[in-house]
Amino acid sequence: MTTESQTQSELIRALQEELADKERELALQRRAFEQVLQSRSWRLTCRLRWVAKQLRTIKDAVSGLLGKSQPVDSGAMIEAAPISPAAAMPVSDPKKLFTSLSRTSFESFLVSEAVLELPSSPDPEVSIILVLFNRSELTFACLRSIAETYSEKIEVIIVDNASSDETRLLLDRLRGARIIRNRENRNFLLAVNQAAEHARGQYLLLLNNDAQLLPGSLRAALATLRGRPDIGAVGGKIILLDGTLQEAGSIVWRDGSCLGYGRGDTPFAPSYMFRRDVDYCSGAFLLTPRSLWEQLGGFDESFTPAYYEETDYCMRLWQRGYRVVYEPGAAVLHYEFASSQSVTGATGLQSAHQLVFAARHRSALDKREPPGIGRAIHARMRHNGRRVLFLDDQPPHPWLGSGYPRAHAMLRAFLKHGCFVTLYPLFLFDEEWSKVYSDIPRDVEVMIGAGPDKLKPFLRNRGGYYDFIIVSRPHNMERFQPILAAHPEWFDKTRVVYDAEALFAHRQAGRRKVSGNPMSPRELEGALRAEIRLAAGADCVVAVSEQDGAAFKRHGIKNVCIIGHSVAPAPTSGAFEERTGFLFVGAVHEEESPNADSLVWFLTEVFPRIQEKLGAAAPLTIAGVNRSQKIRELAGPSVRITGPLADLTSLYAGARVFIAPTRYAAGIPHKVHEAAARGLPVVATPLLAEQLEWTDRELAIGDTAGDFAARCVEVYSDPVKWARLRDAALHRITIECSQDTFERRVYDILAKENADDQSSAARFANAGMDG
């Protein structure tokens, strides 16, 4: 056997043995990540799949040597493999395991003939800066993460600070990067400044070589920074190798010490999933405009060799009026302290540089919170506006109907008025974060997964934090009131606003009437009193209509605001003759809901009469959440059920007439406002006309099944009446539902003074709520 063959055989045996060892350790690591794997959080599972890819890389290397196959290429190293969670059991040190896996992957790369291709643009938008000093195996993992996660207009600038390990071999096999080789170790800070001088991108991304980009991170950070001249830097979520947070934005205390917000917690808890302004973000992942970097002179060399340089940079940005933003959609997996000779040495440098930092920024630090973990909730974000807690059943996605479009508009109005909003859904529901934030602004904190059982400890932990608590719907006020009564000290400086959304006693009375068992006047009055009594402890009551507002005032509620709907006129352009069919848009969450009753009545009593006159040429489309089996059974060949749709424009543009056959309901019908705003004439019941205070000038109104069918046929067949109803309804929408009016009335809640000097809890007690 030749010397070359002996060497190859020894390498094969070594790789096979190492593969077996790594497979055993990977099994342990899989078990350690069980909790994360079972969560909604896909990012860490992605990193575990990456770990599995390392094993496949070794297998590829072994099989390549045994079978004399083609060299391993980069494509073979980026396939994903699913990983199944296993029962929890002890795991070895994650840093040791990760180093070992990275080392194995890197060595298999070196023995192959592969090269690592990085994206490289002649006109880069982003210049990614990496500073290296040894730890070639971690650098290899970092570079691969760049290659795998982003391929658009970037350049990678690498400064090698005279590494003495295999970094040279890695850089020789690298394509697409701009490499600067220093003859001596210039240390991290000076090397970053050196690299930035060579950058051509509009933005600089500072990235540690012991960090790995997670999918979508650079895109998310860029989306936050682009077109926002008031933002000076964007940072991301830094996740440690054990799956816990290193930081989700960082806090600077009054004495100049710092705290990574959320350190040790799960990375995907609600408190770390919303975008916010922060004191600073870690330089392990920090995106900043190159022009600002140059204006500020880069990192201050007083903090050489490292530590506190990014804190100082962000503080200087704030002093110049630029914001520093934590973007939860950007995340990296971070080894931490990889280039430090020891953790003790790193912390020693941090302590020394804290003194320099504190002396330099004394006046600014005097305005920060004093150090203390209990103050982290107050210091976690830079925000000088009011803080609002919004209690509702679930995130107010407009497509849910049932009052949620209005709640959604209120939430956005609070943000527009400079408020920070925490949304606390009291229903437990299964919804991915991407769906939660599909239409909820990313600046809103959404406490999904907490539910009713955790409301009391949540309010205790955040006692005194919120300026306003908005409680929507009666059943949520019933849940909140006992906490308010038992712990008034938590709400001493907090104003409680009850958003009634509607007076549901009217809905109950309507349902009883339709079912043939009407309420007596005494019963209705008792139900109204019981419901209105819920508002007795509130500083302000928000009613959706003047009628509901008058009912609250009749029963002794003094502070009442009226906030209706915010609907902008956006009429679709289709002409009468270009349209066909009837349209219903509304959510059906249960069989006994008003929308379910209205559709069942329409399909059984009204639609057959319409078809007798118009035939199959006038079909019906039903859009929105539909959980009614009965409606699906009644839908014949002329009825199409679409389910919820993100964009209803094509339906409004194609239909000729909107139907609103509601027989019992409370509040005011958003569905009618929206249809009218989209330029679709509406046939409605007298109940809805009364709630809207509209007449037959804006609506075609039908009471009985025969009347309703006749109005539908009339509007469907008469282009003159169709146009008259359309124009009149659009005029009412412009007057009654303007966004400016809506936002002004939301602001009135923030500005409105109490009618007396009592706290909410005292007012609640004095109202005799127990009886």
C-alpha cells in the first residue's frame, strides 16, 4: 500500500469514528431542544437542521473517499433534514458540542476539493464586515450561514487579524469575499474600522464571526431600516447555543452598566417578538447606514480592543437624534466570547470600559433608569408616550368581523397618537407569530399564550406600568373587575376604559324575539342594567353609537365617548352592467350568531323568491369565516362560499348588490359601512337601518322575506336606483366614518379628564358591584 493510500485509509477511519461520536452527541442535543422544537418557533429548529447537515457533510466526505466520487460542493451542504423531538435527558455542554461539530464539518470541507462561494455584488446595498482571529471552524459556520440565507446585493469584507490556525486555508478556499490580511492582531475594534473604510454598501452589517445568520434576518433588518432616515441602527435577537436568549435589545443603566433584555429566557416569548426602540443592540449583529458611520467616525478607539464600542456608538446615535431599533425578525445564533482568551478577561475589559463609557455619557445616563432587574420592564424600550394595555378576546384581525375591524382601527389610532400598546388576548388560541403579525403592527406587544389564568400575575408584575387599560366586551370586563377591586394599588395611576363594543342585551332580546319567546320590557331593562353595571368602575366608557351612549348615560354613567367605525371610501369601478350576483361578507363563528341566523333566513326564505324572478343569473357569494354546517348544507349550486379572504376587492368589484339580512344584532353593522364604502348598494333590514340611522335614501330596506326579496330584485334590476343608493351611501360614509374623526375621538379618550377624583377601583366599590 502506498503512503498516499495509507493516509487516505487512516482519514476514512478517523472520519467514520468521528461520525459515530457526533451522531451520539446529536441525539443528546436533540433531546435538549425538545421544548423549542415543540413550540411555534421555527428558527432554532432551522439551526438544528443545520447541525444535522454537518453530519451529512461528514457522510458525503466518507462516501466520496470510499467511492472516489466527485468532490463535495456547496449545494450538498445546504440541504435540510427534518429532526424529530425526543424525550428530555441530560446534554453535554452546547459550546463544546457545537465546536466539535463545526470542527468536523470544517475538516471535511478541507479534505474535499470544494470551495465556499459567497454572494458578491459590484453595487452592494450591504457590506457585511467580519473580523477574524483564529476559530476557523466558527468562521466557516458563519460564512456558510451568509451563503445560505442571503444572495442579493451584498459584499463580504473580511479582516484576518493574523490568525495562527487554519483560517488561512479557509480564506484560500473562499470565493466572492474581499479579504484584508493584517500582519499583526489589530484587535476587533480597529479591524472593524479598517474594514469599514473599504466598504461600498449603503449599509454596514457588523457581524461576529462566531455568529450565524438565521433565515430572513438580514431582510427583516433591511426592511426596518430602508426609507427611515430617523433610524440610525437596527439590531436583532441574539440566541445562545443552549437555545436561550443572550439579548433582545439591551438596556443601559444609570451607572453605565448594561443588561441584555431577556437573557436566559426563551427567545420566542411575546416580550421579545415586537419591534421597539432600545438603548443599544449588540455588535454581534448591527446594521447601520454607512453615511452615519462615517459621520460619527466609526467605533471610538478609546474602547480598544473591544467591549462597549457598540454601546457608545448607539449612544452617540441617540444624542444626534437617531433611533436604535430592535427588530425581532432578525436573529443570529451566537457562540459568545469565542475570540476572548477567557471569559474572565472579557468581563474585566467590560468593567474597565464601563468606567470610560459612564464618564463620557454622564449627562445622558442621568436620565436612564437605576440598575435593577425589577426596572427592566420600564427600561426595555425608549418611549416617552403613554402606555396602553388592550384586553380583548384575540388579536383584532379585521377579517374576523364581530367588532374586530373597529378594535383593529382603535389599536392603530393609539399607535398614531404615540402610544405603546400591549395586546392581551384572553382567549387561548393556536396562531403562528407570522399570522399574528400579518396585520397587527409589529410595534405592538401581543401576549399570546397567556390567557385568562395568567392575567392576574401579569397585572401584578406590571402594576403601575400602564397609563390606560382598555377592556373590550362585557365578559372580559367581568373577568377584569374582581382583580381591579381586590388590588387597587396596581391601578393607582392607571385609567380604566371600558369599550362596550355593543350593548349585547339588545342582541339577546332580538334573538328571543326571532325565536318566538320575546323578552318582556322588565326583562330587557334588567339585562341592560346588569350589562351597564359592568361600566361602573371605569374612568370612561366607549360606546359604538349614539343610541348606546344614551343608554349608558340614562343609567348613570357620566364619562361616555362615542367611537364608531373608521372606513375610508374606496368605491370599486365596475359599472352596473359589468357586475353580477349578490354578496354577503361577514364572520360566522357559531350557529347561534346573528350572521348565521341572517344567512339561514336568507337562504331558506328570501333567496328562493329572488331566484324565481332572476334565475341562476344572479348567484350569491358568501365570504368570511364560516363555521356553520347548516349554512354549508343550505348552499345550493347558485351559492359560493369562499371562506376568509385577505383581499375582498375583486368580490366588491364583481358583485352588483350587497345583502345584510340581519334580524338581531347590537352596535352598528361594520359590514354595511364597508360595503357602502366599496361602492356596493345594500339591501338591509329595518333593524340595521335603525342602528345606522339611515333611511331608504341610502339603503333598500326590507322587513319580511317577501319585502326583502322584492328590494333585492328591484336594486338588482334598476341601474338608476342602483346608482342613487350607491352615491348616497358613499356620501354618508365620508361624513360618518372618516379616519380623522375616528382618530380624534380615540385621542379624546387619552385627553379626557375623570368626572370625579375617584380611582377606578374606588368607583367600582362605591357602585356596589357585589350586589
